[in-house]
Amino acid sequence: MALGRAAFRNSLYMVVGNGSQLIASLGVFLYLARLLTPADFGAMGIAAALVDLLTVFGRFGQVEALLQKGADDQQVRSTSFWLLVMIGVLLFGFIAALAQPFALVTGTYAIGPVLLLLAAVPLIQNLGQVNEAIIRQDMRYGGIAIRNVAATVISAAAAVALASVGYGIYALAAQKLVFTIVYTGAIWIARPWVPSFTYARSEAGRLFRTGFDVTISNTLQMANGRIVDLNIGFFLGTVALGITRVAWRLYDFSLQLVIAPLSSVSYSLFTRVRHDGPALRQTYLQYIELILLMAAPLFIGLSIVSRDMIVFLAGAKWESSALILSMLSLTVLASCISLLFSPVMIAKEQTHIIRRQAIWQTVANLVLTAIAAQYSVIAVVVAYMARMYAFALYNFWLMNRAVDVSFKLVVTRLAPILLATGGLAAAGLGTASFLRDASELLRIVSVAGVGLAAYIAVLILGDVLGLWRGLIGRLSTMVTTVLRTRKPG
């Protein structure tokens, strides 16, 4: 069940790199939130939703296609490079042409110039995709992580400088553009490679077909978040979207910092034991325990102190984001299940189910969000939560069937964590009520301390009394197994 040292080392690089990038990005985001208005964030949210979707589509899965076969062949590399350049040029023209009509449809003039500034993002990004594929083939993930952080810091500095002198929404646009330029430049410096003037049609066809399958899946995953932004922006306005984006950014930060790294590492864990039924079942049960053990207290605590967290970090003008953050945080169980779904199904070689689920989730998200956006932001969030839990329950059933474990067994294993989370919620709500007249920081610290103490106490007490004997030992074994792989070989 243990990860290989090289695999774990590279996973660790990505976790540390992504974590550093997330922290740096959140820091500058919160600083800009104090300087800019909800309308600025909302307008940028609409523009970014369109550009991000086209950027993911524009990659056309070429990194994955090259890794599958051909990343060490100059002809294949060059063919992929010119394919990416053509796609990038087409997207550049498409975004530039769409800028003014998009601004008119949304009723926000600033979106037009912002889209013109960001039109080059897919093209610039595509110039470094082959170089990144070569780096990934060489397993040099540490370099990718370092360049990610460097690009984040430099682009954040540019955004802060521009916002400080009054450039508003253009500071947010500059941040995205500068990040793309710096990251792509750093990738070229890290792995210099010059394409030849070669374009093999047969190879282009293969790269296109492989990349198409990957890009459809990636684009649909990205679309699920961006569909919400576009519907809120179009039907409820940029101010409503700006308020939503602040809440969503804090929620997504917590999700990516805690759950996503564990999900990423789980690909290696599950794949290694995919042919050993008992080992796969044991790994699945222990891992779902571990991921919920870490995520549940964080998100339930965040839901309790959402108002204090928003005001303390972003300022009182964003207080209306608090209810949205509180509601999103309650999707923790669905998020844990959904993020384990792909690793488990890939280990069982049932990737067609992942593709099918991605399509149905996107359709459901589009319909439900469009209907809910006719009423209010809260209605949109309720629709989002309903979709999350509906698909999570179905995915939960699919995973249990794939690894051959009963629903009752999984629920029994998770019951102690759910009960301990209930204890945390009761203690946290009581503490927040008792300190209702205290400062935001004092309430945050007190709720976190008292809630965590209650959470740990319930888990230990239940283990000691024999209500769920073995939970602490199982989790300790899994953590130890992972940590052992960190020792240098």
C-alpha cells in the first residue's frame, strides 16, 4: 500500500508547490478585496470564466498525449507544438472578436478591455506545453512547483502595484496575464527546446484524437465552476458575482489545501493495489476515513465562523459573502466522496464512467444553476449543494460497488468521525454564542480551539470505551505508512 519513494517525493513537490501557490494567491486576493469593489471582482469573474474555459480547452490535452507516447520524439514534439500554436492563434482571435459583444451582453463596459488584455493567455500558455511535457516525462516536478510559486509571487506583486495606484479591475487582469508569461518563460528556461519546421499529419491526427478525449474531461470539470459564475453574472449582475467569488475563493482555498492533495496522492495508492482486491478494499476504507477525518473539522468549523472569517480577512464590506461561505462549507462530505471518485474508478479501469459522470454533472449544473439564477444567489448555492450531494451519493454507490464493500460497512467506519464532527459543531456553536460580543479574531481562535478539543475528545473517548475500537490505530498506521516513504533512499 505504500507509495514508491519517487512517486511520493514528486507528489510532495506538487503538494508543497500547490500549497505555497494557494497561500500566496489567497493573500493577494484578500489584499485586493480590500482595495477593489464587488463590481470589479464580478466583472473579472465573468471575463475569467470565459478565458479559463478556453485556456483549458486550448491545451487540448497535449501534455497527456505526449506523455502517453512520443515526448522523446522530435517530430512528434514539433507536430504537437505547431498544433498548439494554431489552436492558440484561433483562440486569440476568438476572444478578441468576442470582447465587445460580450461586454454589451453583460452590460459591463470594463469586460471588453479586460478580454482584449487576456486574449493572448491561451496562446502564450500553449507555447510552453511541449516543454512542460518533457519536464514531466523526466519526473522533474520540483522545478514545476518552484516555477509555479515564482510566477504566482511575481504576478501578485504586479497586481498589487497596479491596484494600489487605482487601476482596479485591470490589476486583476494583469495578474492572470503576468502569471502566464512568467510561468511559460520559466518553463522554457528550465527545459530549452526548439521545434523543427515539421508537421506530420499522421501524428497530428493521433495527438488530436488523444488530446480531444482528455480536453473534453478537463473542460467539463472546469465548466462546472465557471457555469455558476456566468449564470450569476448574466442574471444577477457583477456585484452579486463579486460577493459570491470572495466566498467561493475561501471555500476553494480550503478544499485545495486539505482535500485535493490527499486525492492526488490517492491515485498512486489505489493504482498500486488495483489487482489485489482485499488490499484495495482496505486502502479505500482507510483513505476515506483519513480524508474525512482531516476535512470535516475544518469545513464545519469554517461554516460556524464564516462571518468572522470574511470580515477579518477581507473587510466588513464583504459581510454578505458569509452565508454563502457557510453553506458551501457544508458540502464537505460530498466533496470528499467526489474527489476520491476518479482515483478509485481509474484504479478499476472504469474511466468511461468518469467521462459519463462529468457530462451529466455539467448538464445538471447548467440547468439547475440557470433556473436558480432567476431568483437569488442563495438559490444558486442551494442548487449547487443539491447537485453535489445527489451525484456524491451516486458516486459513493459506484465506488463501493467497484471495490466490493457494502454501504453499511463504509457508514460504520465513518460514523465515529461524523459523531465527533457533531461534537465539534455543538462545542463551536456554543463558544461562538458565548463570545458573540468579542472580536472576530477571538471568536475564530476560540471556536477553533474548543471545537478541535471536542472533536479529538469524542474520537479518543469512543475508542477507549470500545464504541469504535481500532479507529485511532488504523489512522496512525496509514499516516505512518505514508510518512515512511518520505525518508531519502
